Amino acid sequence: MKHNTKKYDYLIVGAGPFGATFAHEAALRGKRCLVIERRGHLGGNLYTHQENGINVHDYGAHIFHTDNKPVWDYVNQFTEFNGYINQVVANYKGDLYNLPFNMNTFYQMWGVKTPAEAQAKIAEQREAAGITGTPKNLEEQAISLIGTDIYEKLIKGYTEKQWGRKATELPSFIIRRLPTRFTFDNNYFNHRYQGVPVAGYTAIFDKMLDHDLIDVRLETDFFADKDTYLAEFPRIVYTGMIDQFFDYKFGELEYRSVRFESELLATNNAQGNAVINYTDAETPYTRVMEWRHFDQNGDDDVTILTREYPQDWDRQKEAYYPVNDEKNSTLFKQYRAEAKKYEKVIMGGRLGNYQYYDMDQVFHAALVAVKQEFKQ
């Protein structure tokens, strides 16, 4: 045996939330697991590190939010959350608006002060835009939900930067993830349980994988010796890109990627908010995070800002957002059908299922997979 030197029951490819949860639960059931991770750290895109006493999210802002109490209770085994509530500010050419769309936003945009006035303004703009029936694309969906003015200033430029294509070419469901409410409530999420881990996300995965029956190998590429791994291990949990697993035999699924630029500033409050979205088309980045506002930690008189720049994806970049349009969804179905032929392989996670997931959804999916695997 080249890799399965300890008679492992499972090979887990990827040390993100799906893989780590499965490994942890399998070990609790007496199964020996080898976790391999291509990158040099645990946690996948949830990886955080501490710098100047500040917890920095290396792959963009991650706020845990859910209505799923069993998942919330499960993750709280491994960390303490700080109760952070995400309240985003949008900057459109120097003008500031509250997000998500709520009565503060409508007042800032139109001067309206009651829900009835806001709803009447949206209805007026929807009618003027000629939108009737089921929206055909993101632009129509957005105008139908919140009117033309808010769409033009707070959605169009940001969304087209993020996805690298016109809003009229994007599916309508993308915008449905954003809450629209007719109250003065700036809470970005509607979920009951919210927060950021006090010790950062990486600490969750350190605890999950700290078990005598789990071995972890970082900077280890599954594809450097795929055939041997498949031959040696009786069961494999794979959380990488599903099309890469099959050597892109049906074609390449599309993603959007992101790059980040960070700077250290000699102040303890540079922008006054954890997240500011830049919603005009001209600003090259979509948002700026000031990390110390997520948990109020950090050395005195220092802060760290990170700017997030969307970019086209290629195989040398991290895959962040699957492009779930009709073409890619059809291609993914081909890969899913192919995956069913590999009975020893469990496909999971954001990349394995070619699906954008919130964190709670990934933990939930992993626990479902565990239940199915162990029939308990």
C-alpha cells in the first residue's frame, strides 16, 4: 500500500466543512480516516488567521447564519460565537445606503417614510418598466422586487462585476437570496442564529479533526495519484470539483473567482462598518471588509482592510461561485450521472455538488451524508 498504510476506512478529499464533518463523525463511529487537503491549511474557504490580534478571513467574509437549530447546536460544540449581526452599507458613487433593502434604504433613496409609500413607489417603477408575469432574468426580477432606482444604483453594477456578465444574462433566482423587508431593520439575514466564531473559523476544524483515528496530510493533491487512491481506499469522500474528478470529460463547468488585496492601517476604525459594498460599475472591487468590526478584537490603533475583486476563473485560480445557468446545470447533470457509477465515492460540498451553499447548508448536507452512510 502506498497511501492506505494504516488500513484506513475512509479517504476524505478536502478539509473544508463537508470533509471535516464527515471525518469527525466517522471517527466517532470507530472508523479510521485519512484527510488530504491540496492547500496548506484546514477549513477550505472558511480559513482564518490572526494578525495584530484581528481575525482575518482569508477567502472573504463569512458570517454563520441559520434557522437550523440542530446544525447551530452541532457547530457550537467546536466554538463560541460572538453574536455578530451583519449590517452592510452600500456606497454608490459616494452616496451611502443601508442593505439589505429595507425602509432605511427606501427612505434614503426616495424619502418615503411608510411601508405603503415604499410599496407604491416600487409598484410604480415596476409598471413603468413594463414587467409583467414571471421575471425572465435577474434584471427583471430585481426591478419587480425593489424598483428601477434601487436596481440601477445598488444591484446592477455590483452584480455585473461579481458575475462578469450582464444582469439580463443571469438567472432570476440569484437576486432572490437577498431579503427585502418593509421595516427599519438593517440585519442582512433573516435567520435566528447568527455570529462569527470568537477564535476564528480555523479553530473549528482544528477541534473537529483532533482525533486519534484521523490523520491529516496538507499540501497533498488527490490528482497527483488519483488512480492509486481510488484503488487503495474502500470508501472515498470527495469534496473537490466534480468535473475535475472526471478529467473534464464532458467539458468544463464555469465558476467565478475572487482575488483579495489587504492593507494594514494605523487606526482602529477606517470605514466605520464591517462590510461596505461598492455598487457602481466603475469601482473595480465589489466590497471592502474591515475585520476588527466583526468581533471587536485587535491591537490598539491598527486595522486591516481587505478589498474583494471578482475575476474570471481558470484552473490556476480558486473556484468560488458556480455559474448555475441552464448550460452549466445541464453539464452538471451529466457529471452527476457519471458519479453514480462510482459506488465507493461520496460526492459532497460546494464543488462536489456544483452548488452555492451557505455554511449551515454544508454542515447539514455532511450530517445527512453521515446518516445515510451509517444508517443512523
